[in-house]
Amino acid sequence: MGAPPPLLGYFFHPADTPSTLPFMASKGRLYPAAFAPVNTADASSPTLSLDGFDATSGFTMYDIHLSLVLFLPVSLPFGILPRILVLDPASCHCTLLPQPRRNVLPNDHWRSGCRHFVGAAMLSRAHPSKLSFDVVCLTVDDKHPCAWVASYRDGDCS
């Protein structure tokens, strides 16, 4: 397989970054998407590729949002919740999130095989220059829908 094509540029949504936590959606002016061209003649120009990430082995791409790529395992035994891999190709950072905690709901039926994984999605990115984001994992537990939200902030997952 040959080298990936050069990156001609990228789209981003400029916005003011709040200075305090928690980060809230801006109530101010909406900014249109902007395109930032990259000088392809410059050897130091960035390239966006997943080729150099060995961590993605055994995973399949599931969602892309705000330049973060969400991967799920290729296969899992029935009833097992996946560990979610999140990758930022621009900064070459990635993290493998822990599985959702067990026994946090009354009458949690995960041991009886009644838990079904529905899907996962990237909800938000707290800061564009850091690996900080929120992910949701959707399950059905014995006919009851559940949403598990993981917040990842610079190495800490809650």
C-alpha cells in the first residue's frame, strides 16, 4: 500500500474557548466552518492518516466528530460491553476508555446476559488542543435503555 495522499487542508469550527469549567455551548455568535489550507510543498506539513496507529488493530471505525475518531472492537462475545478507543489523528494522541461500570443501576441484569450493546457516539470535544471529550455508550438492559457517558479530560476518565 502506498503513502497516503497529502493533506490539502482541513475544516474546523472556530469558537471562543470558555475560560472556566464546565465548558458550555456558546450562546454568542455562531461561527461558520472555516477551511485552513496546508502548504503541500513544505515537508513538515501535517498528514492525517491512521497508518501509524498500532492501537487500532482489532478495532473498526465507528464515529467521527470534531476531528476525533471513535473505534469499537471488531468482535465481542454477546452481552459484553466494548472498550472504546478514541483517536485524534492531528495530534497523534489516543486513549482506550474503560468499560462502563457494573452494578451502578438497581437490579442490573448484566450477569444474566440481558445486556445488549446498541452503539456509541462522540458527544462533544471540550477543548480543540487537548484530548478532552465526552462519549456516550447506549445499551438495553433487560428491556430498559441505558446511556453511559464517559468524560475524558487529559488522562482522567469519569
